[in-house]
Amino acid sequence: MFAVVYEPQAEMIAWAEARISGNTFRNDARAIGVVRDGALCGVVVFDNFSVGQCCLSVASDGSRRWITREFLIRVFAYPFLQLKHWRLTCLVSASNEPSLRLCEHFGWKREGLIRRGAPDGSDMILLGLLREECRFLPRRI
């Protein structure tokens, strides 16, 4: 059984940092996690907040079945409904085809290439998702 959790923030953010190579989140970071059998199996971190937008990062334990519809609704409701943002930004390693396919499956659009933008010097793909493109929100927003 899965449960969506909002605390403890510091532990979830540290868990995500340990799983995303070379990544350190900013002090403004906030997280939403998924717990299965008492252990975290996935965390979405939001940071780099600015007017109308923020960045989103995803970390997992490597399993593939923790992303539920309920979790996605909560993940996208936070920035788009609660914070009233109109845009999310995500950076994915250009070599991480499974993550790129997953993002595009959820409606993210490729917007650019950030050459040598990763901590290891590899390229990153810039993806964006606008509120009106997000299919995990109620129709009337």
C-alpha cells in the first residue's frame, strides 16, 4: 500500500539529493513523497521558486510502480493550484531516455538543450509544462 507524505521535509529532500547524482537543492526546496511499507520509494522536489514558476525534480528507489494518479494530482496541484504558478521547469540528462519518455508521456514539452549543464559536464534537456497543458488538474481552474 502506498501513502502520499508531506513530512519530514528535510529527510525527503536529502533522500532525493542522494539519488540524483551531483544535485543539491536550494534552501527554498519543498517535497512530496510516496511511502510503501514504511519506506520512501519516490520523492518530487520543487525549488528555485520565482514569480509564476518553479523547478521540479524526481527521485525514486528504482521501482516503477510508485507513481499513482492520486500522487500526480497532488504533485501538480501544489504548484499550479496552491501556489498559482503557470509553469514548471524540469531538467533531465540528455542520456536518460526513460526519464525523458516519462516526462513527455505526462505532457512535458522539450524546450531546449543545455550544453554541458549537468554536474558531470554532460548535456541536459530543458522541459516545460504549462498549467493549461497539465491533464492531472480539475478541468475548471
